[in-house]
Amino acid sequence: LGGNALDEKAAGKIYAAKGRPSDNPLIVHIAEFDKLAPIVAEIPEKAKILAEKYWPGPLTMILPKADIVPRETTGGLDSVAVRFPSDRIAQELILAAGGYVAAPSANTSGRPSPTTAGHVAEDLGDAIDMIIDGGLVGIGVESTIIDVTEDTPTILRPGHITKNMIAKVIGTVQMDAGLSGLDQSVKPKAPGMKYRHYAPKASMTVIQGKKEAVIRRIEELAAEYPKEKVGILAADETLSCYTHGQVVSAGSRNEHTIEQGLYRALREFDHMGVSVIFSESFADDDRSEAIMNRLLKAAGQKIEYLSDK
Ligand code: AMP
Ligand code: MG
């Protein structure tokens, strides 16, 4: 959902359309590496290395901002979040718009992020002037956010580009302590990560353990509700293992499409009107960092661990 990142009035319109709190900063999108220097106070060496390796791509870097970036865009902060997306349509739009597009995900604040144009229409159809339909999203979960303003860079939001992939090119990197959500007194450093987010309307619990045990436990829990009121979030490989409830697949564990399908699956439960959801865990996926972060946020951190016995 884009607007001119250098125009303070545009930011206000974006916040209004999304119903987003205005202390939650926007990401500034560029489509040429040379557009970075004018909007930041400096480009640390590690940021250059990361940009060379992962831009264009789903990596957002937090840098000290230059004066031309209005505080309305950065939620009042002295830093700015910058990303260079790889999508061709996004790139052309950014260039046509003058090079700097402030753009959050095009959903109503608090709802699962959109992964199709249909999801955008569902949430924002009446609030915005136009939707460009570029087809199904490539990755699905939001970009990795990394703060490179300090010596040891910190991941503020896990994403498709994992901690290991980052550590490989710049060495030591840490996860923001506020990310786990377990200790409520430690606030996440990315203002947006503190909100209940990515959430379906129904209450959700994640079940983690050995595959067969998880299926058995979910069957047992689901049996306590009328079939039409209970949702089960599974994968392509386990979809047919359940006998009771509205079963939705997030994607295939074997083909690593869970990241792409998670939000679509959560929205499907909203359409079905289920009141409770039990979800398989996806902690074993090689992209589990981002998937489990979003899944547990959607579940309000409710998870049941099954013992091996
Ligand atoms: P979205 O636009 O929905 O992908 O969300 C943008 C995310 O980036 C939110 O979680 C923001 O809090 C985070 N963010 C944007 N700018 C900054 C910044 N300067 N410092 C820390 N986090 C930021
Ligand atoms: Mg968002």
C-alpha cells in the first residue's frame, strides 16, 4: 500500500487507509541502489555487504535517516527502514513514482497480511483508489528486518532471509530479545512487532511434537467442538489424516511452500467462521524462523508441546 515516502501527507493517508497506529513506521522502498545514499545519514560497511548479497530481495535494513525523510514516514524515529524489492512490477511502480515509496502490507491493521489482490480488495477495497494485481505473492511472509545502526546487527523481524544466511556474509548477528513474545516486559524493537498481528478471528493453539502424536492430539481436541466450528491447520502431507473439523493446508512441507501459504490459510478460517483453530507446528521447516514467529503471534503464543512418550 504505497505513497510518496518523502511527502509527510502521504504517510498520514496510508495510516488512515490501514487503520494503523501512526507510531508504527513505514518501510521506504527503492528500486535502484543509488537511491539509498540520499535518504540515510550513513551506510555502514555491513549494510553495503548485505545489500550486495541480498538486494533486490526480502531484506529491510534500519539505517540512520537523512533530514529529507519526514518523521511522519518513520513513526517519529531518527532511523529509516529501507528495502529494495525484487518484484518487477513493484520496481517499475517505485521508479514511476519518483523512486521512494513508503509501503506497508496492504491489509487492515491486525489482519493477516495479504498474499493475493483478492485479499487486498477484501480489506481495503473501499479505502484505496487502485489495486495492481501482480498474481500470487512469491514469498508470503514479510521481509526480514535487520537493524544495522549498531556494531552487532540485530534482526528485528525474522523473514525469508534467515539469521544463518545473514551471519554467513557479515558474521555475528543477534535476534532482538523482544521477539520471542514470552517475556511481556521485553518490548520488541520494531514498533510493529508489539501488536497482536497476523491474527485470524478464531482463537488458535499450536501443537508441537512427533507427527503421529500431533495428529492424534489435534483429533482429540477437535472432537470437543461441532465439526463446522473447529479449524485444523495442516500441511499438504497431513491434510487427509483428520476426520473431524475444517481442515486447511498451509502448503507443502516437502516443497517448502508453508511460508507462502500461511496467511492465505489463516484467512480461509475467517471465511469459514470457525471459532477455534488447532495448528500443526512447522518448527522443522528450514524456514521455520519466520513461519513460527508469525504462527505463534497469530496464536497469541499458545503452544502445547507433546512429550515423545
Ligand atoms: P510492514 O510495513 O507491515 O511490513 O511493517 C513494517 C515493519 O517495519 C513494522 O514492524 C515496523 O515497526 C518496522 N520498522 C519500520 N521502520 C522501522 C524503524 N526505523 N525502526 C524499527 N522498526 C521499523
Ligand atoms: Mg504489515
